[in-house]
Amino acid sequence: MAIPVHLTAKLDGIAVENLLSDWQWLVRGKFTPVLMTAFGDLFLRNEAGQIYFLDLMCGEFNQVASSQEEFENLCDDREQRRKWFIGHFIMELRKLHGELDSGQCFSCKIPLSLGGKLEASNFARIDFQVHYSVLGQLHRQTKHLPPGTKIDRIVTD
């Protein structure tokens, strides 16, 4: 698997189970981290070896490969890599906001699900735990709302 390092975030020393605490409503079962994108999205492997993708911007968790080998082949596919890692945008973010520090990813200031734009000015470097906690709570609270619903306030723990 040849994923350029600049498209990923380092998971070294990060307790993934803590990151996922606000995502238990969506991510159920035992998973091992495989790879994290620079946006904090996470590829996870279940006990059967299947690979899942936790898309934090969209609040979705889906199986993307039936095995590590299939996942690696998908990562080698240029179009699939663009979809998962949004490399051209990451380059723009790194130029504007700098390199990610350990324990950081890029996060939208106004989530896309609340009308935020996929523009560099709407993103900042943020701590993994804050990113996961806020978006996990946000998506849990808004998952049943129809698109376009006006939201007056957001409450986080």
C-alpha cells in the first residue's frame, strides 16, 4: 500500500478506543485501527479482517473492503485514493495552516453537514480527541433530521 505520508495522520500512542467513545452509537464491535487520514477519518479492521471506513465529516461507517489485501489494492487505485484522502485539498490546507503536529488532524470549523464549505478557510488543525468528540456528538444528535433542517444550537458534553 503506497499512501503518501502527507495524506495521513499519525496514530502513534493514541488510544483509539478513547477517540471512538462518542461514536459508540455508530461503531459497534471490536476494531483495530489500520490508518487515519489527515482529516481524522479512520480505517478500522474487525476481527474477521474486513476493513471499515469511519467518515467523520459525513458521520458514516461503512465496510470498504473484505480483506487487508483488497483494501491495499483499493488504496493503490488513484480515484479511490482521491475520494478517501482528498489529496489536492490536503496540499492546500498544509500550505495555509502548516504541517500537522502529533495528535492533530484537519477539521472543519463549520461541519459540512451543517452547511460548512469544503474550503481551506473553513478548516483548522485540531486535537484528535476534540475532533472525534465534537463530531461524534453532533452526528448522533442530528442523524435523524432531514437535510436542510435549521439547527439553533448544539450541545456537547
